[in-house]
Amino acid sequence: MFSKLFPVKYIFLAGCCSWLIACQAQQMHNIAIAGAGTAAPGALKPAVVTGQVQYDSDDPAIWINKADTAQSLIVGTDKDSDGALYVFDLQGKIVKKVGGLKRPNNVDIAYGLNINGQPVDITVTTERETNSLRIFRLPDMQPLDGGGIPVFEGEEDRLPMGVALYTRTADKAIFAIVSRKTGPASGYLFQYRLQDNGKGGIKATLVRKFGQYSGKKEIESIAVDNELGFVYYSDEQAGVRKYYADPERGAAQLALFGQQDFMLDNEGISIYKTGDSTGYILVSDQEANSFNVYRREGDPGAPHQHTLLKKIAVSAINSDGSEVTNIPLGTKFPKGLFVAMSTDHTFHYYDWRELEQQIK
């Protein structure tokens, strides 16, 4: 009956049209995906691209070797259930891998934590699938956490993601500020003081819960300005939130900025210092393959107002993690180094002078 109402040639033509439409739709989808994975024309080129991690590069941190800054290291996460921390030299070569981590997400570094009466540099990463912090000594990457320090205990939503370390200038106390995959509208971040546990390792004591959350997506990237005492975090698709980093200064929100400045997700945050109170805050515009630049000191006369200063396109693709230092690192990075993760399983090193030219 169907063939009598609709002759075979029309059925064939209809089938061809459907096939062509499907092919065109797939082609447009592929173009969109390719566009999202392509650096914009004129994007900054990295001075160095690291060796590839195995699964999913996510977030970097820079360890400054104070004895010889040219021997400084980059620590980066490989986010997977069989994940790892990778350690790279300034040439991008993998010099160490700490495997067996259960989805390490973000990573940060602090200097001079007192353990057994000795100052120890540490790197801390969130281990999402065990709801823990993992802490390692630098530069040898020996564990100091007894296998993991639990976070967000007693909470319905635990899964840790972001972490930033804050060193209080007054007493050199070191704190870990930790975010999670999802959580309540307020008290979304937990802050822990890190101390010697008396057994050659580290303990974490919860000192406050703070931070607003829009509920739009998640909070992953956190950055701390030790000298000015502020913490910034990306409430994705809502903006960048700013608070005091010192738990004794209260939990009032100081700023929410960048709400209209991003294509979609605002992600990785890093802070470049040009003086005691001046410099730049760089925030990843992930889908645009670029970084938005804001004044560290705020707008003239308004220290908690941060207006977009510049957008810098980079070759790193869909970057959601970054770090920067103003310390000279050898002849290749005489004014410092900017590191951004890229979804091709690598981390990109940029000469700060290239970004400086763009900003000025």
C-alpha cells in the first residue's frame, strides 16, 4: 500500500535527502568542534610545549628553585581514575611522575611549611575520587599526607576539585582553600590550616566555610594573592568572586566581576605581580582560547572593582588551568613565565614579555 501511494523513486529521493541532511549536520558539528579546538589567528605562540601526559592535562603550578631559578619546575595534574602528578623542567621535559592518584584535579605550591623544625616546600592536589588532599614534598615528591587527608567531611556533596594555598604574611601560617564539584549556595569552599602532625607528616584543620555559589555550573579554579591577602575563584558562567584569604578577616564577598566578559566558562586564574600592590589577574576564557586580563590593584579609586583590561588569545586549547610567576627563570624567561594547560595533553610555557606587549 505504501509503495502505491509513494512510488519507489520518491522513497529513494526522500531517503537521499535525509542522508544528505544528516551528513550536513554532522559536517557542521565537526566544523564547530574543530573551531573550538583551533587557536585564533594571531594567538601567542608558546616558547615551550611540554611532553604529553597520559590522559587529561588539567592544572599547573610553578615551583621556584631559590638556589637556582633556572632549575625551577612545573607540576601538572593528569586527571583520570588512573591519574598522576607530572613534574616538568623548564624545557618541558618530564622529569618525574607520581602515579596511582584517583582523579587529581587542581594543584598548588607553598614554601616553608615547618615540619620537624625544618622548612619544607609542598605541592598539594585534590584527589576527587577519594575526597582527599594529597600533599608531597618538593622537589623530591615524597608523600607527606599518610595516603590522603579527607576534606568536606560530613557534607552531602564532597568531590574536591580546586585548591589554592595561602601563606599569611604575619605568621607564615599556610592554609589550603578547597572547592568542590557542587555544593550549597553559601559556604561552598572549605579552608584548612596545614601543620606538622608530629609524625613527620601534615595534618589539616578546618578553620572556616565561606564563599557564594551561583549554581550555574561549578567552582574549580582558585588563586590567592598572598601579599594583598585576597582569594579569587571562578564561579563558572557567573563571574570571578573575591574574598579575604585570612579567615580572621571574615567572609564578606568583596567583588564579583567579569560577568559579561566570557564566551561561556570563566576558568583558570593566575596573578602576575609588577609591584607590592600592582599587577594583573589573568582568567581563562576557556571556549575562546584566550585569557582576560584585569588590574590586580583594581580600578583607579576602586580596589575591588576589576574592569576588563585586555583579552589575549593563546595557542593553548580550551585552557582551564594556569599559573604565572614574575621571577626570572633563565635566559628564556627573563621577566617570568606563564603556564597554561592545553587539551592536547600538554602544558604551554609562554615568555611573560609576550603577554606584557599585548597588555601595554
